[in-house]
Amino acid sequence: MPYSSISRIAIIGAGPSGIAAAKHLRAEEAFEKIDVFEQRYDVGGVWNLTPNTLSKKTPIPQLDPNYEVGKEALSEVRNVAAQASTGSDSSDRFETPMYDLLETNIPKQLMQYADQPFGDDLPLFPKHQSVLDYCKEYAEDVRPLIRFGCQVSEVRRVEEGGQDGSHQCGRWSVTVIIEASQKRQTYDYDAVVVASGHFSVPYIPSIKGLGAWSSSYPGSVMHSKAYRNPHIFTGKKVIVVGNSVSAADIGAQVGKVCKHPLLQSSRSESLFSSPDSVLWKEDISEIMEFLAPEQYDRGVRLADGRIEQNIDAMIFATGYFYSFPFLKIDPPVVTNGSRARDIYQQLFHIKYPTLAFPVLPQRVIPFPTAENQAAVIARVWSGRLTLPPKAEMEAWEKKMLEQRGDGKAMHILNFPEDADYLNMLYDWAASATPRQGHGKDETGMMGTRWDDRRRWMRSQFPAIKKAYAERGEDRFLVRTVEELGFDFEKWKDTQG
Ligand SMILES: Cc1cc2nc3c(=O)[nH]c(=O)nc-3n(C[C@H](O)[C@H](O)[C@H](O)COP(=O)(O)OP(=O)(O)OC[C@H]3O[C@@H](n4cnc5c(N)ncnc54)[C@H](O)[C@@H]3O)c2cc1C
């Protein structure tokens, strides 16, 4: 199908990626219809803080990429709510991993969308509520396109001419459950942006004895998705499993109140540590076995043979599966959940390029990446850019597989790969055929291109975050990296 004949587009999700897609697709002024389906009742995706009622009931271990968080627990919760005559708030059903004390891990000047700086009055690393407000402001002009309380339950391919006569001109049939009426509706679209996020389905590894251990000590094991604040860990002996930003951040919060030292278990050395962590944290090796409750008191055996006992709580900050349970195509985009398959440039489905998947890459800066991807999607689907032939896109993925292996490394773009990717997207969008009849605005809506200063800031930000944390409560007064002593011009001089 020629991309220039795309006129009806569905976007799944009104998180930061979905709203960026809506804005750029609308700005392209080439499409008849853009519908955004959002299962919650507001924009902002993970930045909406919710209770953790369902996430707390995640199975342990959790190895199913199609697991619907709280599916079994939901009916239980609804029964309790019905008995208490309180009803249940459906927006709470879609729980997020956001927690009370979360401050961004990215300086606001890097995290922002192209044309919307975070407020001058906000600290360098804003709190989660400020990010949610920021997303709401960004989304304001596309709100009329969003259908809230609508969960996409199925996306199916409809071949030319229709399979059953009812989808004569549709390319994708999108089925939506409307929460308020519990009715299902099916609509036809030419293209679909899958902006449903990838912080929904927790991964908890299978470790010898873990299942039995967690049943013996109910409530002692949780995934970081269910973490909300450190209070319940006061005075407790805690192990945080994982080596991610979340593991470090949650560890730093829990470390303030738990019994010292907080034990942080990972296979490799932690990339993230807070300034005073030596005082309260001990890095330990990987957990190899959860020991039988009959023989040990709440014990685990580590890779180096050490046995730790009397553990009160265990937080698995072990990440999430890629999961698109509504997407019914063959072969499936997700199999074991470690990556998305048949995807070109981390964005377009190779066999069906009318499917796009924003922000699959990890370790990138999500907002500007989503925006630059959206600028490319809009131009490809309006016909101003052309994707390479299928064989070339397949060759791209094959080469990536050879270099990175068939797993999550396919989507991990560590600096400077993330910066290069962002700028590649920008240049790709900028290379589009100019729009006719738009006067000075022939280029259309663009995203962000990182100059040397932004790349430098990106390269420095673990150190920047550390210096920021060292300010203690005064950190909220810091607005710029320069106030923390980071000076781009001086740094440039040292580079010869
Ligand atoms: C703990 C934590 C801390 C983070 N900190 C930062 C940070 O400091 N800075 C930063 O830039 N990023 C951070 N991130 C990354 C964060 O994911 C991105 O900022 C951003 O939220 C990604 O946006 P998204 O739209 O792709 O996904 P999401 O935010 O997950 O939004 C997806 C949306 O799709 C909706 N949806 C899903 N499935 C369906 C369906 N079937 N039907 C309808 N709607 C659906 C969801 O309800 C949701 O609203 C953090 C993430 C986590 C988990």
C-alpha cells in the first residue's frame, strides 16, 4: 500500500510516547483521522501514581510476558470493594511502577520535549508529580483526539478487500473495550502506533526455591513495580535484587530506614551508587538459592557460597517484559518478552510498516526519542519519506542480531548510541520531501537534535545526579548543571 494513502491512524496509549505521536501526526496535516485509545482516565502513562494493590499480588517468580498484572487479583479486589460498597476505581486497575519519592534520573534540560522546557522554578531533577503536570500541559492540544477509559484488546491485520466483507478498506482492525459500558467496539485503521509502554509486565526470575520461600513468608517478596515508599522496610533486613537505575534509587530510599547494611545483589557491579552508600549498603553476589524454611531461617545462598539468613524483605528490581498481548499477528512481535521482533530501526514493523513501536530502546532519553520517532513516523506515513525495501530492513535486523544476540541487548542503547540514534532520527525526519503549500513551514514539526553541549551533559549525568544528591535537601534549589560545578566550556578545553 502506498503510504500516501494512509488516512486513519490509531494510537494505543496516551503516555509520553502516545501524546508525542499524536502531536506530530496531527501537525503533519496529512491524515483524516487520528484516534488515541487510553485505558486510563488521564494522559501521562507511568507518571500517574497509583496504588499497588494488584502489583503486590504478582506471581513469584513471574516469567510470562503476557501476564496481565492483577488479573486474578482484580476480581478479589472488586469483590472486597463491592462488599464495602465503595465501588472500584478503574484507573487504579492499571497500576504503574511510579513511587512516592521518585525524582527524575535525567536533568530536566535533557528530558524535555523539543519546544516545551520544564518550568524554570523546577529543580534540575523534577519530582514525578511535576513530570505528570508537564505531560498534561504538553498533551493539552491533542486531548480532543484521546478516548479515555478505552482499552485496546485486539489489533488484527485485515488483508486488502477484507476477510469477512465488513472491512473492505481497513488495514488494521482495532477492538476496544469501553470501560464505562463494558462494550466492545471494532474500528478500522490504515496504520497503528503501538505506544503502550514497556513498564507493565514485571519479570521476576526463577531462582531455586524462590516460589516455596515466598509462600512460606507471605508478603516478604515484591517486584519494584509494587514499591511505593520505604516506610514498610523500617528496621528490616532487606535485599534489593538488580543493578538498574530503579534498583539503585529504591535501594537508596530503603537504605535510609532499613537495618544496615542494605544488601544489594547483582551479577555485575552497580553502575549507580549514591554518595554515602558505603555507610549503609553492601554489594553482594547473585542469589543462587532460596533455602528451605525447614532448615534455615529466611535464608539465601549466594554465588560465592555465603549464606544470609533472617531476611525480612526482598525487592526484585529485575525489569519488565516487552508485551503486546493485544497484537494478533503472525509471527508474533513478542515471544519470550526479551525483545520485539521484526522491527527496523527500533521503530517500524518490517513486514507491516504501518505498525510503529515508539521507545522500544532502553537507556535512551524517552521524551525526545519519542518525539523524533514520531516526526519520522508522520513523514513515512504521509509519503514524505520512504522506507527501504523489505530485504534491506531485514538485513538491518539480521546485522543487529549478529552483533547483539537474540535478547534484550537488541534494544539497549548505552551512551553514545542513544545520542547517535536521537540525531539519526532527527536527520532522517529533516531529509523528508518538503510539504507543498505550507509556505515557510515546509519542513513540518521537528524534534530535538543534540549538539555537543547536550551530548556532554548526557555523558556526565550519572556524575551530575551524584553531585545533586550530595546537596541533600538543598538539591531542590539547584536548577542547572553549572550550579553543581559542571562546565561545558571548561570540559571542552580539557579535550584538547
Ligand atoms: C520507575 C520509573 C522511573 C522512570 N524515570 C524516568 C525519568 O526520570 N525520566 C524519563 O524520561 N523517563 C523515565 N522513565 C521512563 C518512562 O517510561 C518514560 O518516561 C515514559 O513514561 C515512556 O512513555 P510511554 O508512553 O512509552 O509509556 P508509558 O508511560 O508506559 O505509557 C503507556 C500508556 O499506554 C496505555 N496503554 C497500555 N496498554 C494499553 C491498551 N491495551 N489500551 C489502551 N491503552 C493502553 C497505558 O495506560 C499508558 O498510559 C521511568 C520509568 C519508570 C518505570
